[in-house]
Amino acid sequence: MRRSEGAACAMMCPAAAARLALAPAAREVTRMDSQPRRLPFLVWVLATPVAAACLLAAAHPALLAAGGPPQPPFAAETARAEQAMNDLQQALMSKLSAAMAGGGPAAAINVCRTEARAVTETIARQQRIELGRTSHRLRNTANTPPAWASSVVGASAGLKASAERLRVVDLGDRVGVLRPIGTADMCTRCHGAPDEVTRNLGDALAAAYPKDRATGFAPGDLRGWMWAEVPKGDK
């Protein structure tokens, strides 16, 4: 499993993730061939994160279901990716909420450091995909973005979460999916202004993540991405 280890707090705030999962989104489909060069983005505006009307039907008539609405490209793979992301989100929310209630932000940091990797790997294995979280400002260096996602992650630095959308990338035999993670008010306890983070966490953050860069975020900022790689046509 690549880059599955990481801090759930660094990549997933419960409140922000919940808002993002419910918010309307757009989808951008990128095609990549077997060579390392990147091809231009093709942007397709959709109604929801999981499935909606397809603007690509004319180019892909086989995707049209008889008597039904047109389907977006890689609809099944994207749905699998989002299901895994939702499962991961819910599992981390549950663990982090319990930790916060029992010991505050410092306890939540410990959960991120000791449990997030196992949770991510379990869900990825169950779904038979690759799964992780990443950011342009990492808390855990193990969460470096996959090569196919690095340009999107880098280009999104400094944006608001509302300015981003679900990204779907054709990887040849697989489909890559990226979903943005926003910053909610409660996220600033661990990801806000450095002085506020120090007040909330003391030395716990530096001890757990000595190379932390995931502070300085404000509510509404794009703080990172969830990513998945799904084999094409795999049921």
C-alpha cells in the first residue's frame, strides 16, 4: 500500500469532511497515457460527487444505457473510490471524536499517529484499491501525493476548498480519483495559526511530527486531498 500511513487530523477534519461529502461538486477528467508526460485537462461539470449527467456521451456512446440517462466516464470506478473515501472518513471521524472527548487535541494527535495507517489499509484492502490522504503542506511525510496527483495538489495550494472539485484521472489500467478536503472552524485547533496550535497541543505535535508543515490554515481553506486508485472494470 503506497503512502497510506498518515495523520488523520492532517488530512481529515470530521466537520470539514462531512460538509464536503454533502456539498455539490464538479468533476474534472484527465487522461494520461503510458508515458510520463501529462495531457491537458478535460473539464466536465457534474451535479454530485458520485454520479450525475454525462457531457461525454457523444464521444462514448457505449456508456449510454438503453432508456436511461447517460453515465459519466468511469462511473463505477469513481463510485468505488468515493465509497472507500466515505468509509475512511467515517472511521476516522469516530476515532478522532472519541479521542477529542476523552483527552482533547493531544489525544487526537496520538490517534492520528498510531491508528490512521491501519484504518486506511484495512479499508483499501476491503475495497481492493489503493487509498490515502495528501496535502501541499504535509504533517506526515509518508503522505506525499502519488505521481499522477502531484501537479493537482501543488497547483491547489492557497485555494479555498469551494474553488476545487472532484478530479478523475485516466491512468491506463486504473482510474485515479482525488477529492478535496476543506478546513472547518474546529480544524484550526490542530491546523490553524501556529501560536494557536501551540496553545492547544503544547509539545505533543512536535514530538509526534517533527517535520510538520500543516499549520496556518483558516476556515474554508483547501487543506488537502483524499486519493484513490481503482482498477478498471474490477467488480
